[in-house]
Amino acid sequence: MVPLPLWNDPDFKAGTMIRAALWLVQEIGEGNTFTKGQIREAFPGISQADRRIRDLRDYGWVILHNTEDATLTAEDHRFVKAGVPVWDPAARRAAAPQKPVSAKDKKAALARDNYMCTVCGISGGEPYMDDSNQTAVLSVTRRPTVLADGREDILPVTECKRCRAGSGGSPARADEVLGDIQALDAAERRRLARWIERGRRGSTPLDRVWNAYRRLPADARDSVRAALES
């Protein structure tokens, strides 16, 4: 393992993204917040330092701003979790971001996945049930995938930022899903086949009401809540 350099060592020759990663680890710490002012103080004269910090997200670093965490101001960021140790050249090369998904392919993938995270099912902009201060941000990324016949491919998938960070880069396994399906009893397999044919899971009246309520504008949701409470 490459030893951890000091982020402000004048003899350490590295780009701003790498030094910023070390700064986050050594000065801020996971779970803590930092401001744009602190970035400017740490990297004086580097106008793109905040952008280089955002680039760390492509390497699995989880860094939130106020659009994803309602407890933050526009000036604040939260360093949630470190990702790939980008100061290690081998690790950085192995995890280098792949070619971005084109706008056309991104639009198609989002529509195909019903604008929901394929891992947890949350919709873009929806608050997480276990943390209402955070709302889901969807992205389309290319994920290593093992197909049902064992072949490997890189395929686009819609994920929320939290699920993407928690995947650890592990491949999607269609072969394992097929094995789990084959282990179901006959009735369960028939039910699943109907869901697959419709392209969605069968929903109860409660599910349908909840989804309709969730799509209402905020003021309309408030009026429904007020009517129920009265």
C-alpha cells in the first residue's frame, strides 16, 4: 500500500484533485462539513479547486451539497465517505472513470428505468425515508454486468447517488438473479412473469394512492394532510 502523503507537503508533486482528497481525509474527516471558504484558504490561487473536489465523486467519494442535504447551506459541503485512494497511482488508474454516458443514452436509460433508482426504487428528488434531509439525485452510469449466460459487459444503469456509493463497484449479476428466479416455486414464478411482462410490479390500491399523492405539488400535499388531520 502506498503510504499516505501529507496534503500540504511542498515536496509532494500531485494535482489539485489528489491533494484535495488528502486534505479531506487529514483535515476535515468523514462525516464533517467544510465550506467553500475553507477550500479557498487551503488552495489559494487555484480557481478550480472546488471542481477538482467534485471530480472525486467519479472515484466513489461521497460529498454532499445543499441540494442533497437540506441541513447544509449553499456555502457548505459534507464529506460523507472517502472512495478510491486517488493518491495511489495504481488504484487511481484502475478506477479511472469510463467514457461518460451520452445525453441521448442517459435520457433513454432514465425513461427505461422509469426515472427511479434500479437499486432502491427511489425517484429523483424524493426524500429518503430514513433521512428526510437528503433527497435522491439520480445518475446514469456504466456498470460492469455479468449476463445470464455468464458473459460480461458494461451497461448503463440508473442509480441514486447513495446506492451508487454503496455498490463498491461490484458488478451486477444477471446470472445470480436467474438462479434465484429458478429457485422460486411455480406460483411465485408465474407472478413474477406477469410483472416482467408488464414491466412493473403489481401494485395495491395503497401503492397507487401513495404514488399519486407523491406526485402532487407541495401545496397540494399540504392540503391533503390538513384534510386528513381535520
